[in-house]
Amino acid sequence: MMERHRAVSAEESAAILRLHHAEEWPVGTIAAQLGRHHDTVERVLAQSGLPVTKPSARARLVDPYLPFIHETLAKHPRLRASRLWSMVKKRGYTGSKSAFRAIISRLRPRPHAEAYVRRAVLAGQEGQVDWAHFGKLTVGRAQRDLWAFVMVLAYSRLRFLRFGLRAAMPSFLRGHVESFRFFNAVPRVILYDNLKSAVLEREGDAVRFHPTLLALAGHYRFEPRACAPYRPNEKGRVERAIQDVRDNFFAAREFASVGDLNAQARAWCIEISRERRVPDQKDKTVAEAFFDDKAAMIPIAEDEFPVEERVEVRVGKTPYVRFDKNDYSVPHTHVQRSLTVVATEERVRIVDPETPQTVLADHRRTFDRDQRVEQEGHLRALVEEKRRAHQSRGFDRLFSAVPSARTMMEKLADRGENLGAATSGLLQLLDRVGADLLERAVAEVVVRDRLRLRDVHHEIDRLRYEAGQPTPLSVAVTTDVRALTSVRTHALSTYDRLQSPKGEVDDDDILF
């Protein structure tokens, strides 16, 4: 270890002078060899009265351009090194861009460190709000961003912490409402950074706040205020709270769901409020200082501000609406129409804009992706409607071709019979035997009041037999040409005469 304050002996002084002036060793080498600090070596050389030999500086490529660089940086201290390199290159500089960046980083004028005044805040006067991103969370097949909404009371340092999977305006509003419910009071002023959910536009001190935030402020009677840009002291309390959440709460935290994480966050906020001391008031805990805070805060409104997300959606040919990467079912009577989705982090309700009080569908919300969330009644109603439509088309065709079928169906309906099976069977017969023969058969069974399909089949066979036609086959049983041979049938009365008392049969009545 190099000694810096030990006195230098005469022998060491002589060695330093010899090595430097005779051997031309640099100061650093002498210090390393003698085990002394380089300041000690330089002091001995300076006290000798002899000029100290310094290594000659090697000329650099950038040296001729240093006056131009200093002048340009004095006018434009924030000018990028890449742009300055292009300007110098046009003037003949041949060095690399990476080396030039290192040179500019040393030459760029450093801003003076600014001192900030510690802000003193009255009890109940101010709350500070900010968002913080806590990485990604896997939900099924989806990757969702995990966000934390943080509100800190500036006087007592009591904080509210809530996690969510979105940083949109509905989550921003819900964070406010739940924080007011947690405090059971509202701070008189809430300070925001230039968040898009809070500040739409800013020009100097002129700020245009988001109209929804102004509506929230009017409902709870607090004043929204945007902190000045580049003023970290104005909202340092919430920024320190976010860092504390990262280091002392979220790190290595295990949780089953976002709801479980929020329950743990709420318990943590209550726990630290009882233990920690207020930085400005070491004799008080956060919980004790909150009593003074709450006494000066605005009482909370009895009715809560609506925080639901409202989105206009269009229903296509299928009875589903697309919302936040998933499909939710609606009644089939509302296809090809525009509807409104009213969503919270737990439920998705779908209403008709023309009758907003009537909820068409109410689903559990999922933060997965490409999921189909359905209500059983919606699909059952659609299937029933399709079945009735199919049956209605069958009725129209059947009644048009076979007028007597209407009477048959009416009688079957009175008896509670299955109309679908009867309709399907009659339509198959219509395709096989034609409208004329089926009409005669149906009219006959209606007169006889024997309305089963097998009765219609028997009547068709009888009518074909009397007309000398073969019984129709719906399926070909062979491809042999002999099957197409027409055979004339004989009268069945022949067999009746065989059993007559006389037993006499004419030769002409027998067919061989």
C-alpha cells in the first residue's frame, strides 16, 4: 500500500530526482517502484527547483477542430454528438464517430447542479399520483402489462397502491375512487406529472386537462394540478414511494392473481403506516399523522363516480362482439347492429344504445386472448331459431305440393306428435313418389284418421299396386340388367278360389 503522509527520507528524495531527471521515468512509474503516492513524488520534484519533465502530448486528429467544437457547444450545449460529427466531417475531420463521441462527452459543458427547496405541505392539502410499470404478466395465452397506480398524501405520507393490467383512463379513474375510499376522504389538491390520462396539452404554464379527469375532480371537489416539467422536488414523495414499492414490496413477491396482489398491497400499506415515521415529523408515525391529514381533507362523496369503460362495437353475422382481444356472445336477434360494451375489470356488460337500461348480455371478463365467452341461452336460442326456420321451410314446400298434408299436420299437432319427424318423412316420400301420388295417399289416411308415416307408406303401395306399378325402391339392390325386366302380376283372387268348396279353377286364371 502506498504511503502518502510518511516523511520522505534523503535517500528517497535522491532516488526520485535521479530516476526522473537521469533515467526519465514518469511520475507514476517512480511512485509504483518506491511505494509512494504520486503526489509525494510530484512534491519532491517541485521542491527541487528543477523543471519537471512531462511526456510530450501526441497530436490528435481533432485538435485543429477544437475551437469550432467549443464555439458550437457554447451556442448549442445539447447538440447531439452525431450531428456535430457530421458538421466537423464536412470541414475535413477524418476520425471515427465512436472516438468523436468520447471526445464530445468530455468537452460538452456540464450544467450547474441546481438546488431545490424542500416543499412544506399543510395537512390535508395535497396528494400526489403516478403510474409505474412492473413488467409483464402471463394470463393464459396473453402477455399483459402490469401497472401500479400510486397515490401518496404529501403531509402524512400515507399511500394507496393498486395493481392492474391496463393503464387506460378507466383504470386511472378506478385508482382514484378506490384511493378515496381507502382514505375515506379526498385531498384538496392532487398533483400529476404530465400523464396522458391527466394532461392533454401544455404550453408553458397553460395546461389543458383531460375532460374526464375534470369531471372526476368536480364530482369529488378536488383541484387537479400539473407539476412543472423538470422539477423532481414537486412530486418526489410519490416517486420515492414507487421506488419503495419496487424494492420492499414487489421484489420476490408471489401472488396467485391480480386480486391477490392487490389484497397484499393493501395490507402492506396499512402495515407500513403503523410502523414508519414521517420524515418531517420523527415523533409521529404515518398513521398518527394521518389523523391530522384526514381532519383537513374533503369529505368523500356518497355516490361514486362511474369508472366503467364504454366502447361502441359492431356485431357481425355471428352473435359475438369483439372486445379487448376476446369474443363475447350476444342474443342472435342483435346481429348486424351497433351495441355498447360497458366493462369493468371483473364484468363485461353489453347494452343496446337505443335502450341502455336493458342489459343484453353480462359476462365474466377475461384478460386472456382469443377466447370465446358465451352464455348458454344465447346459443340455445339461436339453435332453436334455426331449427324452427328449417322446419318452416319444410312446411312451405310440403303444403305447396301436398295440400292435404296441412290437415294431417294440424291433427298431429293436436295430438302432440313429433311434427319434425313427420315432415322429414313426407318430404322424403315427395322426392321418391311425386306430388300427385303422395297427395292421394295423404288424403286417404286423413279420411281414415290413420296419420302415421307407415300408414302413408301402405297407402302408396296400395295405390301403386292398383295402378299396376312396381313398388319403388330407394336403394338399388343390384346392377344386373335382368332386374329391369317387367313382370305382369296376376289377380290375388285366384288364391281365394283355390280354397272354394268346389276347388275348381279355370286354366286361364293360372299363370305359369
